Amino acid sequence: MAGVNLFPSLRGAQLVFNTMVCFTLLLPLALGTVASESLVTAAASKVPAVPVPAPVRAPAPAPKILTLHEKVVTSLRSAGHYGAIAGLLDSLPNNNIIKTGMTLLAPNDNAFSNVLMNSTTYLTTLLTYHGAAKVYSYEGLLNLPVGTKIPSTAANVVIVVTSNSKGAYKLDDSQIVDPDIFVDNTVAVHGIDNVLNTAKYNKGVVAPEAAPAPVDASPIAPARAGPPAPPGSIVNPGGSGGDATDGPSYSPDSTPQLINPNGASVVPKSSLLDVSLIALWLFLIPVLAW
């Protein structure tokens, strides 16, 4: 049996041979590349990941610690209608009205509209009348019977409970309309609808409503000069009868003319003596010559 001719030509056999050689050479190279990538991947999977550090944030600033004065003033402004007393507390020198262990009875803006705010000393005294020398919450005040005298921060001045009904609580006839504006163990603040009637319940104390009247600082009008002296009259420069410039001026050597009240001129005595001496001399000259 004749052999089968697998390759139609020598050229075709050579092409097949070359293809097989290339495949044989490239196959290990391809398998090695795949194996290397697998090894790299496996090795990378065994290496622990380095953690990324979290960003460091700056610490938040510590909250500002308010003074006792600032706590009270801030609470009054937040209440909405106590701007007058809040501004007054901030404007007074030394800011020493608010103290530890007191209760402030703060008149609202409507109450302060009737106060004459023209004296720092007076306003400071007025505010001391409105401080009780003890911390009283609203509930604590309700436990005080009518007629209780509460010492104030002003010397020898008391605040009297005139009504202890809840919702109509009054001190010195002024009602608490905004209780517990601020309360802690150091100070308490309650809003009232009027200035305390201190004079009514404290003998000898000036009422807060009676603010001192403003002092008239207008300059004193200068005294008017008297009427000018009549023409021709003698003026005494050192006397009180008018200014030394009134009337006619004359030199010290001149002899002033005297005025007779009846209008006639009066000849000075020195002139009469001179005339007499001249007449006598004229009379004696002929006698002596004779």
C-alpha cells in the first residue's frame, strides 16, 4: 500500500515544522510568566498592609468660663426686656453690684423708663436697694410669709414681702413677673415690673423714684453797669456810682468845673482868691507911685 502523502509539498512541511518549534519555545516562557505573576500575587497577599495614620485633629478650645457678673448680664439680655439694667450693670464702674450670695430683683425696661438716670452715684445706690443679701429661688420666696423683712445689700435697708401669692408675688409692692431668670447656688435673678418702693418701708430712705434734679450749670449773668453820669459831673473812679469811664475825662492838673444844682456855674474858691490879689495889687501900684 502506498504511503499517504501528509505534506503536499516541502514548503508546507517546513511551515508546520517551524510552527511546532515556535510553540515549543514559547510555551515554557508563557507558563513561566504566569507562574511568576502567581508567585508575586501570593507573596503580596502574605505581606501585612501598612495602616494609614488617621489625621490628627486640633483639640477644641476650652469653653470660656464666665464671671458671675457676665452670667447675670447675659441672662438678663437673653430674657428680652431687661436691656436697660443689663447696660447699666455693664456701664457702672468696678462692676461690683453682683456678688456671691445675693438675689437681684431686676426692674424691666418699662420700669426703668421712669427713672432719671443722671447720676452714677444715685444709680449705684438704687441697684443696691434691689439686691437681697441671700440667694432666694422663686420657690424659696414663696415660703416667706407676708411682712417678712429681707435684708438688702444696702446698709440698713430691708425689702418687705407684701404678697406671697404664686403668680402675684410682690416685694415692696413690685410684682415678680419673670421668676428665676438666673438661679444657681451663688446668685439668683428675678424680674420685677416696677422699681422697689424703698422709702415706704424704710424710714429715712430716699425713694428711688426721687432721683436728684440736674444741677443748673448755666453761668451767672454779669452785673449790669449803672446809668452813665450826667455830662460835666465829677466822677469818683473809686466809688460805686458807675464806671470810671463815664462822664468827661480830665487830667490831674486841670481844675474841674463845679455844677450848681440850679444850673449856674460855681467859681472855685482858688479863683476868687487870685482875682482879689490881682485887684489889690492894681490898687496899690498908683498909691505907691504917688
